[in-house]
Amino acid sequence: MKQAQQHRRSVMRAVVGLAMGALIPMGAAQAADKVKVGLMLPATGTYAALGSAITNGFKLYVEEQGGKLAGAEIEYAAVDDESDPSKATENANRLVVRDRVDALVGTVHSGVALAMARVAKSRDTLFIVPNAGADDLTGSLCSPNLFRTSFTNWQPAYAMGKAAIERGHKTAVTLTWNYAAGQEAVKGFNQAFTEGGGKVLKDLALPFPNVEFQSYLTEIAALKPDAVYVFFAGGGAAKFVRDYAGAGLKASVPLYSSGFLTDGTLEAMGGAGEGLITALHYADGLEVPRDKTFRTAYAAKFGTQPDVYAVQGYDAAQLLHAGLKAVGGDVKKKAEMRKAMREASIDSPRGAFTLSAAHNPVQDIYLRKAEGKVNKVTGIAAKALADPATGCKM
Ligand code: PHB
């Protein structure tokens, strides 16, 4: 009797076990259920609008796939990094250590991104940079876990320097916020400008995110260069361009910049940006079919036209998808996933691009002209431009 009872119990256990097994498959498929993405971006400060465009772009792509990438449901955790490098390590730790995200995505500000890279590397967490251009991220700090869907600060700046020479300018003054992005942009512009026989009269800089430009404009007027090159973005860029025109310089000294100056900011410039020539890896009016569908979907969802930041966010999600596709959504298969990401061709609204060995886009840099509310493409300043990736040993 006792034996028969035991037998019945063990048969029951086996049946229940089998049934559960059928409901919850073991191993890899179980792990593939969810992928947690940590969005660390600015929601406040001079770069707030840039952070929101990146978020919109990323989420738009995921929604277009039905909220899942390669069968894995995408969950989000988010932190406002305030573009403040002094809070960056703590903020990144909140996502990487506390929330245990599978992928860290961010940010706009180069100084913040450099701190994020260290945290992500210490935990071997996948890190996708959808804006910050710090050259070192895909240079001396390049790493198997780190990918970028945007640019290096060198790329558009170098292309702009070349174009300034081609436009016949012989002398220039530069002005920027004094942190990695501005310093590296100025270095890239100056390299191309001097290689082309130009002379840089003076490099001027003010602390980020200050917008008291008056004394610098007075100095530029006194130096009388053929051209001015600046790096500014977001709210500060709009203020700078209004002040440049207000000081009467727009009519006398041509102003050039990496295209961040005029992306997403032309409306706030209230006409002061009209005619500005910039160089960037995105532009309005591209003959790229993928761009047309992207812009239609973005405008329908958010009621505004996308800018370069929205594109970089969209492409960050595309790159994550490329990795997840190779592993059937199993984010734990890190090596295979990263290999697929490294080898991916991203069908970007900017035009298709691939990644360099250092994991940075190899891409065309467009010349653009501000017309009304758009940065109209006028040509290509540099074709398939790859960053030199100085110091990268993968
Ligand atoms: C940067 O800090 O790397 C940065 C910020 C804003 C931009 C571009 C680059 O628009």
C-alpha cells in the first residue's frame, strides 16, 4: 500500500515536471525573454532636447519591431545625467550595478560618456554611445563591449576644416566650450585647416555650459580672421548664433561649425542661423529611401521632424537588434553578439554605414546650408570618413 502510494506520487511529480517543462523551456530560451536597456541621457540643462530626441529615436525603432528585438522584450530603466561629469560614475553605477541592465545606452556629453565607459568596462556590460564624440571612446579606451552609432568629435570637424580651405579661407579663429568635445573638434578643424595651408590665429574657449559670449565676440572682431569655427550645441548654440549676428559679425566673418550648431536649434535662432554652412553625418533632404520612411514615422509619432540625435538613437536600437538577431535574443551570449554588431551594416536614415575595427561609424560627412528650418544637404565634405582611432588596441 505504502509502496503504491509512493509510486503514484513519483508518477505525479514526473507528469507535473514534464508539463512545466513544456511551459517553461529551459536554458537559453528562458534567458532570452527580456533585455533591460539603461538609458542614461540628459533630461535637463543645455543638452536636454538632444537627450529626448535620442530616446525618441531609440524607442521608435523598438516599437516598430513590436516592442521586441529578436524575440526579446525590451525593458527600460532611465537616469537624467544632467550632462554633469561629476555625477556620471554614480549615475552609471545605478544602471549597471543596481539595475543590472544588459545594455547601457548614452550619452550626449563626452565627459559623462568617458566615465560611463569605465563603469561599463568594469562589469563587461554592453555600452552603446548614441552621441558623445570623445575621440578616446573609440581610440585609447576602445573596448570589445563599447560601440558607437554617432561620430568622433574629429570626424565632422576635420571635414569642416577641409571645406573651409576649399572655400578659399586663409586665416581662422576658433571658439568652443572648454571640454573634451570642443577641444577635440577644434583640434580636428585646425588639423585640416593647417594641412591645407591655412593659419589659425587664436583658439578661444569658455567653460561649459556658459553662454556669456560678448567678450569673445569682441576679440574675434579685433582679430579680423577670414573665418570663425565653433563647437556649440543645444540651447547654448542657439544663443551663440543669435549673439554672433547681434554683434554684427555674421555679415563680415563667415561662421562654420560641426553641424551640431544648427541641428534641432534653427527655430530657436529665429532667423539668425539662415545661410550657415556646417558639416555633419546627417542632413535634411537626403536622397536616402530609409530616411524618408524614418522621417514620416518620426513626425507622425512625435509631431516634429527628427534631427541627427534622433537618427543616432534609432541606429543604436538597430545595432542592438543586429547583435540580438545573431543570438536568438539571448543577450548572455556576449561574444557572438558583439561579433555580429562589429560586422553589422546599419541601414541608417543618414545612409548605410559599417563600423570600423574600433567600433565607430565609417561614414560620409555632408556639407549643409541652413535654409529656414532645415539644414539642406549641398554636397559631401568627406566620403566614407574613418576616424584614425589613435591608440586603439582591441
Ligand atoms: C559631446 O560632448 O561629445 C557632444 C555634445 C553635443 C553634441 C555633440 C557632441 O551635439
